[in-house]
Amino acid sequence: MASNLFAKKSITKLIQESEGGGSDGHGHSLKRTLTASNLILLGIGAIIGTGIFVLTGSAAAQFAGPGLVISFVVAGIACAFAGLCYAEFASMIPIAGSAYTYGYATLGELIAWIIGWDLILEYMFGAATVAVGWSGYMVSFLRDLNINIAPEWWNAPGISLVQDPKTSAWLQVTDQLTHQYTAQGIDIATLPQATGVFNLVAATAIILITIILVVGIQESAKFNNFIVFIKLFVVIAFVLAGGYYLLRNPEVAAQNWTPFIPDNTGEFGHYGWSGIMRAAGVIFFAYIGFDAVSTAAQEAKNPQRDMPIGILGSLVICTILYILVSGILTGLVDYRQLNVAEPIAIGIEVTGYSVLRDLIKIGAIAGLSSVMLVMLLGQPRIFYSMSRDGLIPPLFGKVHPRFKTPYISSILIGVVCAITAGALPIAQLGEMTSIGTLLAFVIVCGGVWYMRVYEPERARPFRTPWVPLVPILGMLVCFAMMASLNVHTWYRLLGWLAIGLVVYFTYSRKHSKLNKTPIVHSKE
């Protein structure tokens, strides 16, 4: 029984099945249409979004101050180690399923199940998190056009809101906000009040993206490419405008960057070096784009060559942009004023180039749209792989005869994600996504090290350098960021994994196709 729990899938058989065009029992295989440039843009589509347009402000204000630049460097280093490991696996096992498939081929079925269950947090909850941020920018942009949506329909149930008397914006009621109004001589009870009912704007965004994904991966890639070019233009415009302003006004940056690492408040994770690590952990899920690239391996034209290019290329480009944007933003604005829904728009106003404000909002809307697209693209393809293995019902593995997409799982996931995005606030979603991502990265790094020992002769079109040093460093940095997250996030993760184990032992283990065949212990 114990050996069956850790039974492994043959890599050779995995590749043969992926090219079998029907050997999976569903009669269809995924269509290979993605090039290396598509994969790089797919990665950028997932990475450049929430991290730049939303989390830079809140992470700087609450945890790291201007030291957020260092947080992005730490997260980028962790991603570099993990990305190198992902690139080796993606070239060696070019199959849909990402870390789930890698785990099944290297560490066994139980570990693969844990990874697959964990990746639900990474993708589905991540897409819901992004949708909530998207709704904030969309509502703000529509307000500029004199189109006002009632606050009850773009906030989660139970969220208490108050309308600011100066800007007319609806703000979430907090103790800090109440004290701020009191200091200004304003009784918050006299202001217009509202309570969130359901974030219909966020839910609608998820549904629209799901429809695009059901139509087909090639059409999705074209849509994503168009959006990526828009948001890259906006991000570069912010970097150039903000950088030019700071060069002309160096005293502004000197004031806002001092101190660069604010003193710790006495509480772990609130400024100081612990705050930098906390911020790195919080913003980490913004980096999962290269993981999303790996989920599309079975739809790449030349996966052995293109997957490493897509993974590492998107990672390098986005890390540079994150560092530039976080440094310029905290140079333009006092970090304590950045805990807002649209920090980049606040930053560009300081420069006086207010004409760029609407452009920034459009770029944020486009950018967050592409992030949702990539995340919602990744999760059905993981379910597709799990259903082929019998670990979840066959329904999740059905491929549309015309569009060649896992359409049923895409629709089901889209509906659940839309409900999640409408019902939960962003604060309860973000850290769960990050800790799920970090756990998956730890397992992938360990898997590369294990495979070098267990199957050193296996063909590797791309080889991770300096093994086992790189995998070990990847695991250590990811563990350090996991340790810096809130203890309640750990409780939620352990609870989620416990539910997953119940599902595995009551359904998945009984229906596993691998455990219905003789266990092969060779190094095939």
C-alpha cells in the first residue's frame, strides 16, 4: 500500500500519451499552436499585473516602505532558482499539468496529488484575487466617464464603506480611516454609508475571460498578446515619466527614500528586514507567470526548445520592470500614502503628467485582464492532466471536439472562481495564493535534485546549472518567504491540504489509473 502511494509515472509513457491523439481515452489531444514568443508573452501576461498595479502600494505602505525594491529582488532571486528548475522539467517532461505532472513523474502519486490540490490555490484563488483588483480600476475608470456603479455591487459581502467628502470615492471603513476623519473634525457617522453585497464587477470579468478560453488557446494567445503590448507600453511610460521627474527633482526621491528601510515597529513583518521578507512573500504570487507557461507545455510547437525560453525570458523581463516601478513609485510618493487601490495612478499624478492617469487605468485594466486569462488558462489544464490519471472525475478531462480545449473544466472553474471573486475580499485571497505558489516551487526544486540522483541518464534538453546548489537555494528562499507570512495563512493552507487528503483517500486513490496497473520500479 505504501509503495502505491508513491508510485511514479514513466516519463517515456507520459510523452507517448501526450502525442497519442486519443490514447487518453477522451478521443482528442491538445492542439500545439504556441511559439516561444507566445510563451514569453503568456508569462508576461501573468506576471505584469497585480504586482505592479495593486500590490506595490499596499506592500510598501504596510510592510517594507521603499525597501520594497529589495523585496522584489528577493522574490526575483527565488523565482530565478525555481525558474531554472521549472525549465529543466518543462524541457524534459513537456506535458500539460505543470508541477503536478513533474511531481507524478519524480516523487510519486501522493505528492503529485498534494501539488495539484495546492495549485488550485495558486490559480483559481489567484484569478479571484486579480479580479477584485480589476474591479477597483474598472469602477474608477467608469467613474471618470460619469458612469457610477453602486458600491454594493463592487465590494464583497459585509464590507462597510463610506463616501469620502472630498473625492466622492467609496472607501472601506477602518480604524485608521476613522481616526483620520476625526483628526479633520469629521464625524464618519454623518457621511454616506454602504455595505457590500456581492462584487458583481469582479465576477463578470471572470465569466468573460472564461468564454474567451473556451473558444480556444490560439485565440486566447492572440487576445493575450494584444493586451500585453498595451500594458507594457503603459508600464514603460510610467517608468520613463516617473524617472524623468525624479532626475529633474532629486530632492523628492531623497526625501521619500529616507529611510530606505524603515525601522521595525516591534512587530514581526512591519518594516525592517522582517517587513522586507513579509512583503516578498505577499507579492510573490505576482511572479507565477512562468509557472503558468509550464502548464501550456502540451500546446507548445517545440516544447523542448521553447519552454525554457518562455519561462526564463518572461521572468527576466518582468523582474527588471518590477524593480524599476517599485523604486520609482516609492521615490515619487511617501510610502505611507500608497495603501490605495491604484498606487500607479497616484504616482503619476505627482509628476504633473495627469494626462497619463487615464492611460494608467486603461493599462491596469488590460494588464489585470491578461493575468486572469493566464491563471484561468492554467487551472483547467492541471485538471485535464489529473483527470487523465483518474485522480478526479473524467468530466474534467473532456476536450472540445472543435476548439480542442478542456471546455467543461474551464466552465466549472470559471463559475466557482466568479463566485469566489464576488464573495471574498482581496485581503483573504492574496496571501493564500502566495503560500500555495511557494509550496509548489519548493516541491519542484526538490524534484529536480531528486531526478538528477534517480535518473541521471535521462535526456535533458535544458539542464539546471549547479545542481544541487540551485535547487537547495530555491527551496531555502521559498521556505523563508513562507515563514514570513501570517500564521493564519498557514492554518488555512494546512486546512486546505487536509481536505485534499480526504478527497484523495476517498476518491482519487480508488480511481487512480496508475494504481490499477502493475507498479514499475525501474528507472524507465
